[in-house]
Amino acid sequence: MSISNLYTPLIASIALIFLLSCGAGKQGDASRADTDPSGAPETESTLFCADSAYSYVQRQVDFGPRVPGNEAHAACGDWLAETLRAAGAEVTVQTATLTGFDGASIPMRNIFARLNPDADERVLLLAHWDSRPWADHDPDPAKHSSPIDGANDGASGAGVLLEIARIAKEAGIAKGIDILLCDAEDRGTENNDESWAMGTRYFAANLPEKGYMPSAAILLDMVGAPDATFMREYFSQRSNPALADEIWAIAHSLGYAGNFPNRMGSAVNDDHVELIKAGIPAIDIIDYREGEGFFSGWHTTADNMDAISKETLEKVGRVIETYLKK
Ligand SMILES: [Zn+2]
């Protein structure tokens, strides 16, 4: 993803109406199998397991950088689809050969999983699973052409969604859940918006069915770093402010206001923009820090497992689980 050129400081001054309409609790008596890595007292009944989500991130990274066309990408894609099937999802795979901004041929594979396939109300959750082929923001110029592990930038979002799929049935989620693990997000170049989010652009042009319209669409991107800061993102706010209000209200009700400040961050050209362009309202939960930008390991070789916090994965996962139960 990249910062959109459309962003102007004016946007930051937009006043937000924060509706604390979403209560925190009454989610049932399901007990959690894990312990809270933060050591904080358990306040919510959620099944989302930080250790499990972390292991899903680790497993992706263990394949190696998942660059479309390489062996790790092929093997990881197989594993993602299999893991979603094992969770009880109906999985379909979209494949296409796309052309990158540099003329390269990109074997793209979107993995689409449906839980509760017969439910009329459907929530679309998405995250990209490819990793960037170049560490072009690495402080060491010698590493600029090296691929990255993409532990946070890619694997974290997919890991959280795999964990959501694993617990969905036991958590009693009645809504239909559509999970899109989109490919070829992170092969873009600066000042070329079309060079990013290629997998989701393809999905938006080839929807699962005519008139496909989820009741909500939520993108997770870079949801694993310590001290992650999920500010309100501009295109999300413009597209579906009510959904953003609801998600941030849930986060605050769970005690995560520090990670989910209710302020405008930036305008990020990310997968959700491709859905919005196709008429599907969508929001992005993305780590963007005031005065800093993306996390320090963004597009560097430091985006490895050392950049992943179980606590952050858990917070995001619990927010999503709580939302799905409503
Ligand atoms: Zn990226």
C-alpha cells in the first residue's frame, strides 16, 4: 500500500462523530483457551486466541517471502486454502496472470473462503497474503532488491483472518463470513496507484456472484506490530463512516482506545479502495502513526517475526470477533 496523493491536511481537520452505541459485553460465556499475553485481566468472552493467530503468521513467514511466482508463494497459497477448508469454509481460488507496472508477468491467486455460506447477511473480511519483492525502504541500500518476510505487511492480517475462521463456528457467529486473502497487493511503485492492490482489483471485476454486496467489508493490513496505531483512514471514512464508527466503538469498549485513537490518520491506497471503486463500501484497519507513518519496519528486511506482537494480533482479532457476533 502507499499513501495516496489525494491526501491533504484539510482532511485531518474533519470532525468525527463518535457514537458509543455499541456495548462491550453480553457475548456469552465462552471461555478463552489462551492467556492474555499483556497480563491484563480478562474482560471479554472471546475465543480469539493470540497464540494461534501468531502461529498462523509464523507459518506463512516460514515459507519464505511470498512473492507471486516463487515457490514459497505457491506453497503458502496451497496451505492457506487448505487451512481455510479445514476450518469448514467453502474455498474457491481465483487465478489470473496479470502484468506488473514493470511489465513483469504476475501469477495472481486470490483465495476466497465462505463460512455459513447460506446466510443472507455477509461480512467480507480481507487481507493481502503476498509479500513485497523489494525491501526498498530498508536503511541499507544493499538490501533494496531483497524480498521481505512480510510478517506484518501481509501475514499478520491473513493470520488474524485464519484464526477468525477457526473459531467462527464455536463462537456462534451466525452471519455469513467471506474471507478474501488477496494477492499481488504489494508489488507497486510510488506515484502509480494502479500498480498496487492488483488482486483485489481483479476480485472486484470478477465478483463471486452477480450483485455481490456484503453488509460490511473490512480490510486488515499491518495488524501485528507492537504499539500499533489504527487511526481512522480517509477513504474508509468517506466510504462507510458508520462501519468505522462501530469498529472504533467496539475497540474502545474493549479497552483498546490507545491503539484505536479516534482521529483521522492518512489516506492510504490499499485493497479497500478497489472495493470502494467497484461500489462496495469498505474500511481499512491499518497501522498508521501520527508524525511517523507506517511502522518502522515497513518495506524493510526488519518486517520479520520480531515485528509481531501477540497482544496486537489479539486486540484486532477480538475487535473483529466482537463485531461479527453482533
Ligand atoms: Zn506493503
